[in-house]
Amino acid sequence: MVRCGEAAVRILVGMGEKELPRTSRPAESALRAVGVTDLVELAKWTRADLAALHGVGPKAIRILGEALSAAGLAFSGE
């Protein structure tokens, strides 16, 4: 059995470094509905604008903020 690290798995399944992290299904649906498909697009939004979307709660915003930080990005206005 061969074990791979997360980076290797991302390469194998075609996940980019700027891909959105997994959050709740309602949050993911809300983001897709407004055209947010990656971290670069997400960085154009403020926390308040995201919180106004139905299905995007504090936990999803925290997870998204951590992903932005890890990618060297931030929410708009931060």
C-alpha cells in the first residue's frame, strides 16, 4: 500500500492551491450561486457580504478565512 501526503493527493485529483475548502453543503451552494469558485474570487468579498448569503454562517466564514490566509490572501477590506 502506498501512502500519499495531502499535496500529492491534490495533484493526483487535480485540486489547485486556490480551490475553496470544504464547508457545509448550504455554504458551498450559496458560494456557487454567486459565482465564487476559488479563493481568488472569494477574496473579492467582505466577511459581511458573505454572512448576508443564506447558508453561510460563522463557521463557514472562519474556514474560508483560514484558507485565504494559508494562500496568502484575505477578505476584501482586510
